[in-house]
Amino acid sequence: MSAETYRDAWGIPHLRAATAGELARAQGRVTARDRAWQLEVERHRAQGTSASFLGPGALSWDRLARRARLADTARRCFAALEDEDPETAAWVREYTDGVNEGLAACDAPEFARTGLAPGRWEPWTPLAVWLATHILFAGFPAKLWREHITAHLGPDAVALFATDGPGTAGSNGWLVSGERTVTGHAIVAGDPHRFIEEPGVYQQIHLSCPEFDVVGLAVPGVPGIAHFGHTGTVAWAITNAMADYQDLYRERLRRTGAGVEALGPDGTWHRAARHTETIHVAGEDSVEVEVIETDRGPVIAGGPEGLDDGTPAALSLRYPPRVTADLGFGALLPLLRARRVADVDRALDAWAEPVNVVQAADTEGGLLHRVAGRVPVRATANRLRPVPAWEPGHEWTGWHTPPRAGLTDGVAVMANQRGPATPLGVEFAPPHRADRIAALLAGKERWSAADMPALHTDTHLASAGPLLDLVTALDGLSPGAAALRDRLLAWDRHMDADSAGAAAYAAVRGAVVRHLAAHPALAPAAVPPAYPEVLQPWLALVPRIAYALEHLLRAEDPYGIDRAEAVRAALEEVAAEPPAGTWGDTHRLAPWRALPDTSGSPEPGLSGDHDCVLCTSAVPGLTDRAARGPAARYVWDLADRRRSGWVVPHGASGVPGSPHHRDQQPLWLGGELAPVVTDFDRLTKETDD
């Protein structure tokens, strides 16, 4: 076995080995060295054991992970992979062997701080990490929101509150063909929007062996480079397709002397699988969890006795990997080996979850714009809300053929808006980001890779229009409110960190959201049903109003609410106590960390907003702090990979105190990219493993 590890100026690992298997082992080893604590956290989350060291705050997630059977599904998927694709299964085993070797030698300070020792990775653990990372991507809890708002405000409220909307994840991505670039070769660029975590959810890495030579963004804990990669002759990138591919079923359950039964669509009671598991909770007593699985899928909320508040309800979740025992890992090696767009296309035929829109280009002029992933064919009602398991007509009857699309004027733009994936989804992101990127690209005939960061960091907020229209129409304001109105109308609608106008707009917007949420017409929806805590963000009224504000301000007579008066009240409220500084003073990064930060360093102020291309998402009405944003940025140049660039919010290392722990943050904040280096002669050799 031989593998070499090199580093560039940013501490990014560059690995070289004789075979794909040795390279996978080296990738696992270097990931464990750089991200040991992160790997430990992800392993626990995937297994539903994170409360054992994070405490009761992690209990709701652990319950979901156990009840949804994430680890068991990963085991099933790996067993199927061994039978159907032994080469990929062996490659994954090499990766986990490398992880275990790296963890055995790690000295991450978090282990000493918590008194933990790294646990062992099994061959199925990377699949469990992938599944845990993406189980909420399709946003199945939104079906509970639609049911909740329908029950309180009627079916018309569903469209009123449709955000075309707040997703837990999104992305910008654009493909510029060679006819629109200065080199005659395509450019693929964009940025995935996720919860910002420290360490980051993406790992910059370079994997080289005689079979392939790929740079890209890996998910720590998962071998290969799945989402964003450049092989030198072909490059690919993804955005969330916003497809709906998970179903919720209302179950009628009853206890019998032998266990639990569920009423099926054939009118008879069927035995459900049942067992109990114990979740250990740091600082508190252990908790027993009843795990039930019907013919539809695992029960994730409620049970034979109903929900915690006594409501007679139980919900089962049906999701593709649980049904098919296939998580799509068969696509990972073919992606690394891809030389042309056609290779990427064939590889993605094996993709399963999450469902993505993929853009790819190669050095021969090949272009690809398609959806990849598995979406079941079933009744329309399944896609909208929980459906009764005891009624026929809600079964899955096959799989949709993933749609494809072309380019317009040599450009394809995806930002989670309605596009090629429209037939597969229900709600999508507002078109503002996509429209803005398209408009910017239309403003110049020829583009270079060096031009792309200006698009990444654009801060124009088109969604401000409806609120500012109402502000314009107000009269009879106090002198302070009238002056504030004039400031807002003079504002350039850019959410820049140093903008006092952006701060004033955000303050008024937040006040409008709170006034609407407090209106008696909406009050019945303010109390969410007693579903598990981990699902509550989808059921909270204030965020729903915040992200649907455009709809609410433009709709005809929404439940008798006087929008003008709500805006007037908000304007007067903010005028009485205006923000003292700029948008960046309150719009600060709020990364998720498994353990509290002890460095004492203040989090930086940010430009951007939810509907800007620079998508740094706060929750108007609740907080200006941004927990979501660009988890990476990339520019893949097909003319010359060395002119490509990338950046992550923090750094390549997950080890506090490392010089590469946060050294990319100034670049990320400033909209700059680190250069992609692939020449091993320009790198510093670290180890011969």
C-alpha cells in the first residue's frame, strides 16, 4: 500500500496513490486527521446517539434518527451494495478502514474536553452519515404545515403561505457555455446554501491515481467527491431540485397481545415490526424509544396512543432508500472516473438521494442540465399532505424519469426555482436569485472565470418591492416615521453589510412580520401541533410569515388583515427606536457547533439576505443572525482547471488552533476564491502513508 499526502498554502489535502482503493483509504485517513471531531459528531447523529454527549438538546434528533431507522437503512443499503456492486462496496470499506486508522492517531482537543474517545466506523457508516445529512432535504415536514394551516385558516391559506419557499437547503448554480466565455470553453459556478457549521459541511480535496485526478468538495465521512468536482476534462455541480420524494402516512395502530398492528388499505390489520431502543442522555436519565414500522415505513411520530398531547395520531415516513435499499453510492466511483459529460450523465443514472439538478460541461463542448435522483410515482395527495394509510390509492407505483433541460442564450441558471424539476416538486424557491443571476449574465457577452465572484456576492434584494410599495403609499405619518419612509425609498435595495438603509429596511420588515403574526386572524395557527421538536421549525408561524411575506403583502384581502396599517405600525415602531448601525451590525454569522466556541472571537457581520444571490438567511421577525449561507463557493473553468477557484466559510482544518482552521474566512467574507492547485510540484509533501 502506498499513498502520499500533500498540502497547498491553504492546508487543503492533495492525495496521490497507486489505486482507487488505496486513495479511498488515504482520503479516510486524512479526513480523520483534519476532521476527527466532526466525524465523531456525524457518526453519533447518524446512529441517533448524539444526546449521549450533547445532552437533552439533541434528544429530539436522536429519536427521529432511531424511529426513522436511519442506521438500519444504511446497513441494508450497504448489504445490497456488496451484492450488486462489490467494487464500490470494497472501495467504501477502504475509506472506513482509513478513517479508523486516522482516528486512532488523532489528537483533536474536543475529545479531551468531553472525555470521549473516537468510536469505530463500520463499512455502512458513510451511508448512514449521507442519509442523516439529507433526510430533511425534501422537507417532508412541510406537509404537516399544509395540514396545520388548512385546519386553522382553510385550504386557500396553503397557497398564501407557500413561500415558493423556506427550504432547509438550496444553492445557486450556473453554466455558461463556451460561446459566452472569453476562452471558448464552458464555466460552471455556484454556491451550495446550507446551515453553516464549524467545521464546514464541505471539504476541499484533490484525489489523484492512475484512474482519475479530481478536485472537488467532499462531504466529510463520505468517500469520493459527489456534488462538486472537476476532473480536468469534465466538471459538474448540483443544486437542490426541491423535488418531493418522501411521503407521510397517517396510521391507525392498535396494540395486541403479540405487539402492534396497523390498518392497511385492504381493510385488515397487519402486524407491524416493533422493538424498543434506549437513548443515553448526558446529565439525565436514559430514555426508551419505541420503534415501529408498518408496511408503509417507520413511524416517526406518535404511536398507538397518539401524540404527546393525546391527539390520536401516528405518522409513518416512506422514503426511497428504505424502500429500495439503494442510496445511490454506485454513482460515486463512475463520477470520479468521468472524462466527458456523457460519463457524468451515465453515472447519475444511479443517483438516488437527494434529488438534484445537475449542470456539467467538458472540454469538448459537451453540456448537461438534468435532474438526478429517485422520485416515486404516486397520487397527487401524497405530495401535499399526510395521507391515510388505511385508504387505497396512496401506494407507490413506479419512478419518474428524471427531466432534462437545455440552455438559453448559452446559459443555464438554477437557484431552486421552478425549472426542469417542476413536475417533481410542490414548492420551490422564489425566482429572485435565478432571475438576478440570469440578468447579470445577460449584461455581458463574454465571461471569464475571474468574473464569477461578482455574481456570487451580488446583494440586490428584489423581494423588497411589495413592502416598499406599501411604504410609498402611506400618509399621515409622524415626522420620524415620514423621515424613515424617505430613507427607505432612497435606499438602493442592496443588503450590504455596511448599509444603514439595509438595516432600516430589515428592522421594518421584521416589525411587519411580528405585527402580522400577532393579528387575531392568524392567531389560531400560532400554536403548532404536538409533533416532535425536530419538526417544529416547519410549523412555526413567524418564520412562515417571514418567508411568505411577498405573498401576504400582495394577496387580495387576506383574512381581513389591513396590511397598510400593519406596515404603518411597523414604521412608527422602528422610527421610535431606529437601528443604530448598519446591516452587518446585526446580520452576523451564527454557525452551528456541537460544542460552544471558547475562542471568544466575535462572529463576522454579513452582506446578503434570503432572496439575494448572496443568500445569507436570517429569520425576519425573530433574528437577523444568519445560520444558513454559502457553505462553499466554486468556479470550474473548463479551459484550464488551474484557473478554477474555491472557498469555504472557515478553513480546511477542523482542528481548533490549526493555522488552517479559519484562514479562508476573510476570502469568504470578501467574495474572493482560493486558487485550485493540481500540480504536485507546487505542493508541500506531508506524509508517505
